[in-house]
Amino acid sequence: MKNCYLLLFFLVGVLGYAQNNTGLKAAEERLDLNGNWRFNAIYGEGSNYNNIKAQKEDLVIDNTDEHQIEIKGDWIVATKGERESRFYGASYLKHHFSSLQDDASVTYIPKLPASGYYEAFVRFPFAINLNTKINIHHSKGIDVQFFNQRTRCDEWLSLGIFTFEKDKRTAIEITSDIAVVGVSADAVFFRPVSNQKIAQANLEKKTIFLSDFDDSRWDNLKVPGHYGMINEFSNYTGKAWYRRTFETPAAWQTSPQKRIRLKFDGVYHIAKVYLNGAFVGTHQGGFTPFEIDVTENISLDNHNVLAVETDNNALVGATWNWGGIIRDVTLVRNDEVRIKHQYIHAEPDLKTGTAELHLKIKIENSGTTARTLTVNSQILNEKKVIQFTKKVTVPANSMSEVVFTGELSSADVELWHFDNPHLYQIASTISENEKVVHELKDRFGIRKVTLTKDNLILNGEPVRLSGYNRVSDHRYWGSSEPQELIDQDVDLMKNAGANFMRIMHGTQNKKLIERCDEKGILLFEEVNVRDLDNAEFTAPEYPLIKSWIKGMIERDSNSPSIIGWSVGNELSDHYDYATMMMDYVRALDPYRLVTCVSNTGGREDATRTTDPNSNVDIIMHNLYPFQGTPQEVISSIRSKWPNKPVFISEYGVKLNGITLDEDREENSTWNDNFRGQNDFVIGTSLWTYNDYRSGYIGTNIEENRTWGIVNAWRQKRKFYSRLQKETSPVKDIDVVFHKRKATITIPIRARNDFPSFTMKDYQLVWEFINDEGEISVRQTQDLPVLHPENGVWTGEIPISVKNKKSVAMHIALLSPNGYTRFKKNIDLKKPVAPKVTAIVGGKNSARVYFEEVAGAKEYFIQFQNLKGETVTTAKTISNYITVDSLPNSSVKAELIAVNGKGSESVMVNLTRSEQELPPVIWDAFIRDNRIVVGYSGELNDEAYTVRYGTSPLNLNQEITTYTKGMMTIPIKESEIYYLQIQKKDSYGLSNWSPVKKIN
């Protein structure tokens, strides 16, 4: 893999032999355990900081309480929080730990009124430390916890409930056992807890996993799902419990040669599993799958009770710790011998058109006797194209590997490509006495990737490609990601030019990988390692990380979309770790690229002997403005590693706000660094495709980080349109109209431009849009093969006389799998006037809501102030406009729709109110017997109320929550609801928003 040229290709897979619920087959039987589970948490095992406010009975100690704190070392009193973070009181303390010998600390010592149980809380502003150490001194010893001080700043965070004695040392000590980090110390408080609550909690801990435990008052929570689908758990961190009762299918009779296993595709972050009152297994790592053999614990005659304790205390980086059973749960029954894994490597010969196959099948025998089996594997491409057969004897309690090699003829080979993601199937069986014992089906694709010092070569063509980092996040679904969300995201990314990307940190949902296989996106998948000082990890061998890597690779090793693995993101002092772990990956998968995503390669202190870029197959660099200009960083990297191509695995800038009108012209400037220069930069991946929830400093009040071309609800920003053009292999589509035809000119990006690749089987598609926004005419035309070397393509398209009545023409370049590669909207007439739906007043302000109209590109409001001057609001692509600083209590204004041909307007009367404006509803929909409402927020917001009902004239139900940005409302089955929202802040109650219909 260190050669200048690296040959790759692959196959793909997915445990595609999933059967419906109780679907029974001889090879494997499955029971789907998704759906509604019972959910709750035990008092004291976690907390939702949204709901924590210091009360009169609480003992609060600030850093200024000199008689109750002990300071060791040189701590600085600060009155301004770093990165604009807030803090408790007038000041806080901060210290930089410069060495491992630095034992500085701040210790808070309360004056307790009595001995007993107390819940302890800590609060801090931003500090650079990801693992600030907190020692809790209580009557039974010292409890040690670690906190990331970049997240959840200025919130009361629970340390747990402890027994503290009045006359013995009680203390909370803040320090660090790692060096070159900053730590902040602000305030703590102690809250007395009644003996009754503790007794109840202790009883629940002993019985919660038992079959006869009463969970009838618990919440219903969907699996896959997460805590935050319930408002009370929106910001919950800690342990929480799931329970489910199920019965096995009647046909599952006891058999000495059958095994039954529980399969979890992901539980964040630690899972402890109980079945029928017995502990059956545990797993640590929220994104990797695991299975537990429950043959001895399951009942085939009676109902079974499955209980799972989940713990989402692991906070890593700036993304959210979506807690719970976030991916599928399945009960699987099969023979003691099974195909544990199959792996296919298919190497195409681009000259002859043939493909050489290498297939490895691992067979597991968990029984007590040896088994002699016939292994049969078939490669299918609509029909069988090749078959392998071999006999093997698998000893008891062991694993055997069967290897097949062969060749596909040129007639049977169709290469996988991002524009033509052709998939094959491999079906393998093991049989005994001519009876199939187990079967496994996977998909794979045939492709070849070659690296030179300057190029990524796909199937023989040098390509420069672009893509996105997609954060596994949605404000309702969190990281549980149903198929509908995955499908939507892949389509949106592909239509915005995504062909190659580093997807993000962490093992991805298998359904996402499969969708990229089907739709054509090249991927690097990465283990969830962002900080080697994480208390979970054990140097120098890092066994937990190795288990995550192995689980990721074994699950996804057949996916053609994945061309490489990454062993971490933006690590420090990681040469030894990265080198060792990349070698470990190469042993598991010798045919894919391996890297460690870095942001250090451009630094002066990064050298060939100290930086793991020397050992990667491809340099993947996260590039941000604080490192220097793009050219400075890229040149520095190239000077040290002149024989390695570079992929910009992250680049981007945080948006200024949350609106859909956000755009960043800087993106075009950054891409200019790769157009016609720095040819060794073979691709880029923007941070990010989507906004994502975060507790990280600098996140907006709705708890979303605004980096995306779409927001957290998948609504397109102006930024999306910019990226759609920036990531196109063509520069423009120029249209010149004639009498009954139009001349089309398409300038094609050159080979050293960015992005660039050959376009084969592409189409030109054009539509004419009438005043109602409907498509009146749609036509297509096939295009010849367009090479980067062609420079320009010119042709003609027919234009119908009917189109003279149209308001706009949309023309697009489409890939053979139906994705937009360039889109242009041409205004033919000015738009019709917008239609106002509601006007709501606020203090010195008003908000106008309206329906979008055909042909309009933007909207704005115009009025005159007291000086007679014309005031114009910023243009928007949204369906509402907020007007601030109204000069009078009532103002006449124009709401104007505009495009390139002109504008139309409607008069509106803007009236102020004594109340604030309500939140904006970003999105609202019904899923899982819940209304999901996404809404805006501001700094002083204290609570949000929604009133709702099945009639717009009778909103007879109401719910109030402290949850920021999103709430859910449990409902009975109904097709349609209506709702409106109001907020409470330090000024009182706002007005209500307009009534919104929810389907």
C-alpha cells in the first residue's frame, strides 16, 4: 500500500438476507424487535440540564466564596468568558496546565446543614480541555469524572447523587491530569435529596430488568430512536432504560443445533442487556454493531422480556450525544454453523474487460462437534454468471475460512461508477447432506481505483471530485436516521454535486452505506476517534478502538462506495497510534486506502518523521482559515510529502445565522485554489452538508450548528444553489432563444479544473413553468460523451410556441442516474404578486407570512420612515419577512416578489403589538404518533407553548416545554392537526404564530 500506485476495487455487501418479522426460512429466521418500547430513567442516574435551576434549598458555591474554596496553583480571575461563553456570577477562574507535573486545582467545600444524600452539580464557561477531571470527595471515597469543557457551557451539569457527612470532608475538586490544556472553574451546588427518593431508586436498580417489573407508566419510545424524542429527555445525559415484551414464532421449536442471537446495529454509547431477568451481555461504542447469544436465556413457550440499560455519557467533539437504541434490533435464529462473514475483492482488467475474483468466506461452528459442509457461492448479475463449490470440515467451537478465486468474462463485467453504480449479488450457502444450513447474500460492485502522486484514477480516468461531510443528525430523528431521511439526504447531496466524500466521524448507519452503493458516492468511513486522551481509551494498544475498527470493516467491507478507511480525526501526538492502527486496518482489509484525517500536516513542527502523513495512502487534511491561507497550507503539505495526493477532507466556514438566506461567497474563493492549479488536490469535502445539533460553544440558541447547505430540517439555503454550481463539471448552460429553437452552449471544465470528469450518457432536460407553478412542457435530449478535453459543447433544442405564456424556463444537465449536474432558471416574465397569509405584530416590529409564487426568486418589503425615506428589507427566499423598528404603530408597506424580469407587489398594513413576535415554525409533521415541531429561538427564551387540535377553530389542547429548537407532542391517530406556537421570555408572553396545518 506504500507503492506510488495503489490498486483497488471492490465489492460490497450488506447482510441483505433480512426477512420480514416472523418470516421463516430454513437458512435463517428473524424476528424484528423494532417499534415501540417502554422507556424511562432511574432518578439520579442522569439529568436534563434544561430543567435544572438553582433553588433556595440548594447550596451554591461560587469561585468568589473564599471561605468555601481552596485554590492550589496559579489560577487567574476572569470576567469575560472565552469564545463569548457565559458563566455563573461576576467571574470565574482559569488555569493553563503546562505539564503533567502541574497539580493545580480548585476545590469547593460546602458547609452542609446535615449529613445525607445530595445531588452535586458543576458549572463552567468554555475551556480548551476535552477531559477536565473532577474529583467528588464523599463519605464512601472519591468518585472521578471527566468533562469536555467545550460543550454545555454555563449549564448546571449533574455529577450524581452521593452521601455526604456534615463533619467529614466533602468537596468537589476541579483539575486536570493531562497537559497543555486550559481548565475553567466557576461554580458548584449541592441539592438535598430525600431518603424516600433514594430508597425508590435503589429498589428500581435491583428490579428494573426483571420480567415482573411494572413498566406500565413508562413512556413509549420508538426503536430505532433516541431520548430526545421525548421532551423531558431532550437534553438528557446519563443512563436510561428500555424494556420490551415479545414472543418467539410458534415454529421456533427447541433444537440442539440451533442458536438464537440478539443483534443490535447501534446503541449509544454503552449498553447492558438483560433477557428474562438475566444479564446476557454488554457493549461499549455507540456506532458499531454487536450480537449476543441468548440461546440459553430465551423462552420459546412463553413471552420474553428484554431490558436494555443505555448510557450516553460519552461526549465527543461538537456533535450531539444522541442516547439510546439508535439503530435496528433483530432476533436471529440459525444453525450452530453459519457464514459469519464473506468478503469479495474483484479486480477488473481495464484492457481485457475481465475481472479477477477473490472470495473469502468465514464459517463459524459454535457447536460441540465438527461439521462437514458443502460451500456454494454464486455471482449473480440478473442471472448466474459464475459458481464456486468446495467441501470443508469445521472443527467444534472454531472458525474456518474458505477461499475461492475465479474470473468474470468481459461480457459479464459492468464497472461501478458514481454515474452508473451497477451492483452484483453474491449468494453463498453452506449445506449438510444436501440440506441448506445457512445462506448469506451480499451486493458488490466492480471498480478500480488507482492513486498516483497527483491523481485519483477511477476505472482508468483521472478525476477530481467533490462532496460533503454529512453529520449523522436530524433534529427529530437524531442519529437514528430512518430510510426516508437517508434517501432524502443522498438525493440532496448528489444533486449538489456529491461524488466523493469523507462522510464524517464514526461508523455510519449501514442503510446510508447501502444507499451510497446504489446511488454512486465514493466514501471514506472513519472510526469514532477524535481525542486520544479520551478516558475510554487505553494506550498504547487501544483495544476498544481496535474493536470498533474491526466491527466497522467487517460490516462494510463489501460496499463499493467505500474506497478507504480513516483511523481518527484531528488527533494530537498521534504518530505511534496512527501508524499502528493503519497497519491493523491493512491487515483486516489489504485492498482499500487507509488514512488518518489530520489538521497538523501544514504546521512548521510537522515533519516526515513526526507526522503520520508519512504512513497514509492518501493525505486527508481538514483546512480552516486559522491555519493560514489555503495556498500556504497546501504548499507546506506538498513540500513535505511530494509523492502523495491530497484530499481536503473538511473545509468551510460557519454561517452567520440560521436563515435560509445564508450564503458564503468565500466558498467560491476557496475553490479557486484548485481550479487549474494544485492538481495534486484530488478532491474536497465541505463541512457540512447539514446543520447539526450540538452543545458546543458558539452554537445558536436552537442548539444547531449552522454550517450546512441545508438546515437541520433539510430545507435548502441559498448556499445550496451556490454549491450546486461550484461542484459541477460544467461552468454554465448558456441559452440563446430563436424563433422555434434555442442554441445551447455548455463550457466544460478542463481536466485540471475542479471538479472534472467525463460525462457519459448525460441528458439535457428543460421545463417551462406557468403562472401556477406547474410544468407546462418538459423535454429531454441525449448528449454525446462530454470529455474535459472537449472544452465546450454547442447544440440546439426545439422551443414550442406554447411556451410564450410561461413565466420561467428551467434547464438542467442530468447524469444517467438522474441527478442534477448543473441547473439554470431563466426568467421569461415578471412574477405574479405574492399572496399574504398572515401578519403578526411584535414590539416595534411585525412579521408578514405569504405564499411563494411562480417565477419569484426573492421577496422583500418596502415602506417609508418618518423622514420620508424608503426603507427596504433584505431579500429572502423564505415565506416570511420580519420588519424591525417600525416608525409608527401602523405602517403601510409593499410586499414585493422579484425576478430578473421585474417585480409585482401587494400592499400590507404592518401593525405593532405590546407583545414579542412568536417563534418561527421551521417544520412540522406527524411521525410515530407524535407531532414534531421545529421552531426558532432567541437568547432570553424561557419556555415554548403549542396549542393544537384537529380543527383550526378549536385548538383545545396545549403543551409547554423548555426544550429548545424542537418539541414532540404525543397524539392519537389522526390524519390532520392544526397548531400554533407562543414563547415566554423575560418580557412575558409573545403573540401566537399563525395556525399551521399538519398532515
